[in-house]
Amino acid sequence: MDFGGVVNLSRRLLVNETVQNTDTLSGLVPLFVLPPAFETLRLSLSKTIGAIEFQMLLSRALVLAKREIPWLQAVRVRKDSSLEGLVEAGQLQTKDMATQGCVILLSHVLTLLMIFVGEGLTLTLVRDALPDIPSI
């Protein structure tokens, strides 16, 4: 899968999270939905590839994403692999810019994982972590 395919997969993951996290009372879609997807993947992948390994992978993905998305400069990876400052920085962006930053960051995570363990295993791991995503 080329990077464009990974970007499309990342968009599908975010769309699924957006649908699942829509406020049913107001009908509004929250500006920021990446942390739940990352939390789910972080927990699942940390068990599979190791917590430190996932932290390193996420840190490298963030470095790569920062080259493309300047507002991600405010984001840091914590020792537990959570993303410090992501929500706050994303809320200062337009919805499109925030979404684009999330897509690029998630795309780099998935691309690096594909490099390390292969495309098939990566897709299996994502499918296992996020089983509600159709056609992964």
C-alpha cells in the first residue's frame, strides 16, 4: 500500500471515530476525535509490539508529521504514548486543518508499522484493535 492508500485508510479510521463520537443531542461532530482512535490503537499495539516500541514508533511518526503540519509542533509524546497538547493545538485550527493534521499523523504511524511488521500484519492489528471499521 502506498502512502496515499494509508492516508485513505487513516481518513476512514477518523470518519469511523467521528461517527461513533457524534453528540446525538446536538448533532454536532466534535472537532477532535483522534485521541480515542489513538488510545484504542495504543493499548492494542502496546500489548502486541511493546509499550516502549509503540512510544518510539509514535514519536518518530510525530517527527515526520511535524514536517508537513506546522501546528503539530506543539504536540509531544508522553512516556505512556499519549499525545500531550494534541487536543489543545487542534482546537486552535480550522476543522479541515485539524483533520488534516490527524490524518497525516495517523498515516505516519501506520506507514512505520507497515515498514516494521509488514502490511498484512499491520492491517490485521488495526482490524483487531478497531473491529467496527468496515473493509480494512
